[in-house]
Amino acid sequence: MVSSRTLTVRGNMRLSGGKFSMFCCLVVLTAQFSKAEGKLKLIGDTAACDSHDNNAVSVRSVTTSSAGPEPGDPAAAFTIRTLDGEFSFQPGAQQGSLIIHAFTNKSGFLECLWSSESSLTSLVQDLPESTQVLFLSLDDSSVDDALWMREQLHRVAVQSGKKEVLSRLHICPLPVFTLGNWLPSVLYYWGCSSRSCVLSQAVFTSEGWNIPIIIKRLDARYDWLMTRWGPKSHQLVDAGDGCEPAPSVAGAVAWVSEGNCSFFTKVENMAKSNASGVLVYAMFGNPLQDMNCDGDECNTTLNIPASMVHYEPSVAQALQSGQQLYVTFQITPSPTFFFSIDQQGVLAEMGWFLYPSFSFLNWQAQWFDFYADLLMKLRRPAKVVPVFDKVLMQGEKGAVATVDMPAGLLDYDLLELDASLLCPGKRDSTCAHWDHTVQLFVCCDQTGPYCNTELGRWITAFRRGTGRWLTNVSPLRPLLDGSKCTLTMKTVPWAMPWFVSLNLRFSISNETATGNFTDDGEEERLHPFRLMPLYSGGTFDKNYNKRFKPIKFAVPPSTKKVELYAVITAHGSDDNSCGEFCVTSHHFLFNAFYNNTLIFDSAGSPLGCAMRVKEGAVPNEHGTWLYGRGGWCDGLQVDPWRIDITKQLDVSGSESNTVVYFGLFNGTDPNPTKDPGYIIMSSFLVFYK
């Protein structure tokens, strides 16, 4: 019998010798009753916490007396003992990034992360060769934790034929609170509020129980079940294995066992039975699993929350005896479980792990590699025209600057946009919610045909502060046709603020080299001398293609090359998920014969944008950033689509050429029944000589 002077946290699981074992962690706290407030006080060495939520203990976040290291600060040197000897970090000495992961048995998320074969396999198979990982433990059981982590990693590495990765995985057997260096200050000072690094718990109470039973829980995948638990107390009702509807659970949280049918089937049956939520318990000795839908199941919307917990004997016995049980759900703050040091020796956050998989660690490491490569590219010789340097972009106006354009720009054949977005603060938590389109417009002649034409386009990251991109927009050099140019960078006026930086980079490449040489021995290079605007987008409905009429045009004299240049992105969500998450195709038909087609075939795919992290897509954002989109990804530039169409045209100079554009969904005109999406498009013909 547990004393009323103790708080018992049950259901902690760990691996030992390749098997799971159950143990209880007993936390004994001196209790006193405060008559003035009428609340139970749990007194530790120095401070007390008020009890909340039906006597469930809520742990306050720890604050420090002085500010600690922040993202963006340089990392100091440290040396740490590992199972294989000493590991040292020296600023400037590392060739790649270092990721620090702190494990705790108290997290259901981390239990699943480390027990999932697919998660472990992704780590050993896909960790970039430039990256090292340092594993720590936050618990007193750090020696056992370290030996278990090594066993797990070694086993999967051998199975995958990737033993060489083990030399880059370093495991410390000392608990974090004994390290004696600066690492704990980051773990504790940064803390975490995202799903992947808080302690999510289920709290069980019943009449006659002096204290609640609190066990760790793992919520179902956010992108499958987006309904979250609220603060309300729910009755708990046993529903067997949940593989059949159970009318008795109406209005209650269903207590169901794992197995015999899929997680989806269990949740669907309980939703049909009008349950307010589902708790699936793992059978004794089994780990918590990542609850997700599979295949066509994911097309069915279920509007109740669900989580997985460990089998709790006291709960099961109370339900079997007919005792009324109630459950609430709480989140206890914790140290952050992940942070990193990039190739430049700078501290960095790791973002949000959408589900328990080491893939998210790999994606962040991939982005570090991308960024290191980007910095190398920015060291190449170039004529740089600064435009914005951490300028506020917000509201109708956005960020605006007028710059002097240097003479001799025709000597360069490469124009790149070096753009970055920063949040108001150093933490990701200060970053803008939601993803928005950012466009750059240029005007060098108020009376000219190109004034306020789009020069570049990006999509903001969702609550992440990293993002820098280099975009080749060389065909649009004719837009910069004045000695002074005004550039405007803006997004929707209601978006939260960003601080933008932008440089125009002019340089020489072989992009337009013809292979022919002048009498002076210099290789002939083509340059764009005229742009012909074509089509813009619009609402993607049944009338979308009726707006676009054929355009007749002639190829200017002296033209040696003609290029189709278009920037197209699809947005919104109708009954077909168009245009953001549906596959659309965009066609430019020249002379009624040559069909140039751009298909957004990765739109809606589960990892379409995760696969573009190596191209600069910001990883580990909030929301469903992993999914492919219609021509764009969160936290990425929109690359122009360029096609050489010279051979498709009559270049004699007569107006015998025609072009027409049309956009399709599933090979036909779009025809949504509600909430049509929209297409943002700028398109040109570019003439070179």
C-alpha cells in the first residue's frame, strides 16, 4: 500500500539485455498541509510546488538566475568520458556537425524512439558521414542506459551492415547532472515545449485513492489524429481490445489493449461508440509504439485523441472490480532532449520531432551539410549588391530598399539571390506561426514595362528560425535595367514578423557559354536582352483555364536562344486537397504541337519535402512540413522552371508563333465543389543574344 506521503510515478520502461523490464520509480517527498491555502504542499530541499489537476503534481519549469547560452552562440570546448574513452570538442577543429541527445526513461516518446527498429535503422543507415552524435542520460540509471543504448546501436548497425557508423556515435555513462561542464546548462536552460521533449503523462484517480497514479504516455501521430487531449477529467471504461464497437464507452475514455487489430481500427471503433478518447495499453513487457494509420486508413478523419501507455495493474484491477476511475492528461516540462553544434561551431536547436524517429536527427544533420556547402558557394568571387540586412518585414509595406546598381553588369552572366529569414528572437519559439509565401518585387523604371515584376519567391518555415537560400534568377537580369532599383520583399500583411536579409550576387559562370570564340580568343556568351510576360495564375476552379487565351509572338532579330521561364506554386485546399496537396500539371503549348509540362508529382506524398532538406528545405518545423506540396516546401526557395524552346519556334521574325497555358488536375480541368485553391504564377519568354 502506497503511503499518502509519497508520490508514485509508475510505468517507466527500459531495455536490458535486449528485453523490456518493468520497474517503478518511487519519489518520496515530505508533505505538509497548508491551512491558509487548503492545498497539499510537496516540500523539497528549497522550494514547493502547488498541486493541480485533481491532485496530479505539476512540476514548474526551472528558471536560472542569469541568461545561459543561446542558439547562435559559439560553443565552448569540452571533454567528456564515454564508453570508448574520452570525447573532446574543440571549436574550429571539427569537420562536421555534432548532435547531443539526452535520454530519459521518463519519456514515452524517447522510449519509442529507441525501441523502434525503423527509427534505429534510420540512424545507422542515413546519418550523414560528416555528423557525430553524443548520447547522454538525464537519469540515475545512466550506466545501464549507456550500455543499453550501445547494445541497441551495435545490434542494428551489424544487421544493417553499417558497423562503421559506430565510430561516430559516442555514449557517455555519466548522468547529465554530474558532467561538470556547460552541456547541462543548455539542456536545462533551453528546456522544451514541443511534443518530442516534454513528459506527457496520464493521471488516474479514483475515490478512496490518496494519491493519483501517473504514467508516461505517447500520443498518436499528430498528422493522423490532430485532436489533442484537453484539461477535462474523463471517466475511464474498459473496452477489451477495441476491435469491435463498445456502446459502454460513450462519453468516456476507452481503455483498450494492444493487438488483434490495427490502431486505426481501435480508434475508429471507439469513435463510432462516441468515446471521448482512447488509451491503448501495451501488454506487459512490450514497448510503447508509434500509433499511426496505414495506407487508405489515413483518408478517414477521426476526431478523438488517442495515446499509448503501459499496462498499469492498479488501473486494470480497479476497472475489473467495477470501481469508477477517472483520467486526466498533463504535460510536465523537461530539459530539452536534443541540441546541436553546426559545422561553424555554433549552437543550434533541433526543431520539432513530429513522431519518434531518428530520421529527424538525420534531417537536421543534412541541413547542416547543406548550409556548410552554401557558405562555401558564397565564398566564390562575385559582385555583391547589398539590399537588406536584417530588415523587418511585416504588414502591407513589407521590407523596401532602393539600391544603386553598379555599372558593367552585362559582364556577368549569373545573377543569384542570397536570401535569409530570421525570427525576432534567437529561439524557434519566437518564430512566425504558419507558412506564408514571400515574394521579391523589383522596379528600376517607374514608367517601364518591368516595374514591380516578381524577381524571387520563397516559402517561410513554420516556427523555425533557420533558413538561407541561393537562387539562380539569371534569365531575369533585364528586370534590372536602371541605375537605381527599388526592391520590395513582402508576405501577407497579417503574418508575424520576419527579419530579412538579401544580397544580389553577380558573377561569371559557364551557364550561357556557346562554345564559339571571338577573334580575340574569348568564348562567346549569350545574355538575356528581352523578357516577354506570359501568364499569371488565379483561382483553381472550373473557370481556371477559360482565363488563358493563346498569345501570338515573333522572335526578335538577332535572337540566338529562347527560354521558357516560370515560377509556379499551388496553394489552398478544396475537396481534392488542391492545390497544396494534390498533383497538378501545368502546360505551355507552343505552336499547337510542343507541350512543355511541369507536374507536381510529389504533392501529398508523406516525405516529399523531407527529401528536399539536402536542397535547403528547413527541417523539423511545426505542422506537417514533411509532406510534398504543389511546387513548394516550407522553408525553401521556389526554384524557377526553365526550358530551352528555341527549336520549337519559328525564328524567322514573323508573328507565326503561338503559346497557350493550361493547368490540370488528374488530367482534366479542375472542378472543385467547394473552397477552390489557387495558383501563383509568373512566366516569361526570355530572349538571348
